[in-house]
Amino acid sequence: MSAPAAAPQAAPAPSPPHRRATVLRTRLRRWGPWVALLLAATVLASLLSGSTSGELLGPDNPGPSGAQALARVLDDHGVDVRVVDGTTALLDEPVGPGTTVLLPHTAYLGPEAGETLMRHVRDADRLVVLVPDVSTAPGPTLGLDVVTSPGDGRTLEADCTDPLVRPGDRVVTWDVQLRASGSDRSSVTACYPPAVGHGAGGAREGALLTFPATAERPTTTLVGFSSALTNDAVADEAHAALGLRLLGGSPTLLWVVPQPADAGLEAAPAGLWDVLPRNLTAVVVVLGAAVLALALVQGRRLGAVVVEPLPAVVSAAEATRSRGRLYRQARDRSHALAALQDGARSRLAPRLGLPAGASVDELVAAVTTASGRPARDVRRLLTDPTAPDDPTFVTTARELRSLEEGLHV
């Protein structure tokens, strides 16, 4: 006979709808805040680290120190503004007639890199170099005989015949005075000198110097009022007009954004912040917000205390002995003696008729009167937990017990 067929097992009963809803609510309460935090951090990061940058005089920087306003006006006037990430990348760009090259500073360039740069752009219509401060003097880097000095904040008049400047063009925000010092300085055009008539004796000094083109370089203009071209100051006086004439004289403008990788062996070393990604600030803000949110979640107040029965009842004497063994094992005589003194003070106060919140000074005075011992000894026994070794600890504990037993009240 064949074995009887096994009875089919019954399918498990589906979970009740209310149980599934409870599980779903529990998961939402547990993971919902974290999902919301992740979404908020993602949105914040996308807003803070968009296509704009915080680069000084960057063409995509809308902040006060950026130059996005000037770049957009140039673009509206038909100038093809091309952003080049560093002079190293500029060497890969064809530079010829009909091109103006803008270099916001030369902090990352050494003499060798500067010589290579000048040789590469020698066929350009003009090389415009901004000098934001005296520490980034372009003379040694670009092979120009130039001496720099800091500006003093005065309003400068043009006082020159440079075609880039119109009569009455004034500069109210500037950074550096530039002075041509070489033997061929007579061919240099200087505008915005320290005072009107300053160049009458042959001096070539001003906030704007133009060196004529040679076989090794294009027409090179050094600008000591780079802060006047920022978004914060470009609308003042003739700043916008000067910026348009400086950078809009050619159909194409190669706007170089200097990079730490441009630095040569003799260039000044770049700082840590210089070599970090441009959008690091946004990342730091998002991480800081996430840490703060996590701290708030982890630091939330606890709920009501839940009373639970102890698994075993431990007598007070056994707990005290166990605590003493722990102190002895850890050689923590100070804490053990402090516990004995605390117990003695709590027992002595009611015996002497003092309230529970009586100060140590009141207790010492009362014990001194009742025991007849010196106040200094009483204070030491009741408050000083110093016990450098076991014999001292034992002696102090016995004296403390003797003080309690010998109290006449």
C-alpha cells in the first residue's frame, strides 16, 4: 500500500491591517526625521555649492569681492568671455590677435612660469594683470621693472593720455601704486598718479601702467585698482567704464582664474585653504548643520522614569561591603574616606539640633563645642579626605568613629 499523502499545510494568516499600520507608524517615527534631515542637507548643499564660486574677482562670483557683474556686462556687449582655470590650462589655449588675456594676480607664478606665460601670449592684443596688493608684485614674475607701494585711499585723477582713459575718469577705490623703474621707463604710460602733475618730471608712477608690446610680450597693462572692478565697487565713478575699456577691446577675453597648480618651484607656497576644493565652505556648513541636528536629537529629554522590580534584593550591609571592596581594589582611599565623612556629617547634624542644610562651618562649631576638641582637628576629620596610604586611612576612620561616640549631647 502506498503511504497516504501528507496533508497540505495551511498558509499563514495575513497580518491584521491595524498591526501593519502600527509597524508602519513605528518605522516612520524612527526613520522619518533622518530621511528629512538627509533631504534637507542635500537641498542645502545644492544651493550652497552651485555654479558660483567665492574666488576673488572670479567671473562667476556674485559676492562683493567677485567680478560677475563686469563679466556679464562684457558678455552683453558682444565680448566672448572664456574662463580658463589657471595659467597651466591657458598654455593649451590658442592666443593670437583679437584676444585679451586677464590675469587677476600672479601669486601662484614663479619667474620661469611667468616667462613661459609671456611667451605664450605675446601675439595677444593685450595682457591685463591686476595687482591686488603689494605682496603680489608682478615685476619679478613677468620680467617687468616695476616697484609697488600701498595705496592711501585718496581719489585719483587720470592725468594721462592713455586711450583707455577719458578725461574726468576718477578712481575712488584702489589698492597699489605702481612705478616703472627700468631704463626704458620713458615708453611706459602711467595713469592715476599720486597727485596731478606728478609725472611732469619724467616719473612713471600711477595706479595704471601700460608697457608697450615687444618681441617677448604683448601690450601689458598693470592695474593697481583691482578692487574697483569688484561687484561691490564697479558702479562707483568711472570704474565700470574703465573695466569695459580694459577688458572689452578685443572680440575674445580669456579670463584666467589662477590655480595653486600654476605655482612654479620659486613661487610662494600655497596655503592649505588654497588647495582645498572651492565649494568646501558649503560642505562644511552642511556637515555642521547635520552634526547640530544629531546633537539635538541625541540630547532630547528622556521620558518618565519606569519603575521595575529588582531581580534580587540586596541588603544594605552587603551593598556597603561590596562598595568598600571596590574602593579597596581601586585603591581609591580618598573616595572611601569622603563617603565615611559624609555619613558622619549626616548623622551628627540632627544629634546637635542642626537642620539638614546646615553649612560645614556651623557643624564644625557645634561639634567643637559638644566634644571639646580643637576646631582644626574637627574640621580635618569631617572634611579632609586626604589619605595617602592605608595606615592613614585606618587611623582617620577610627578617629572619626571616636568623635561620634565621644560626643556629649
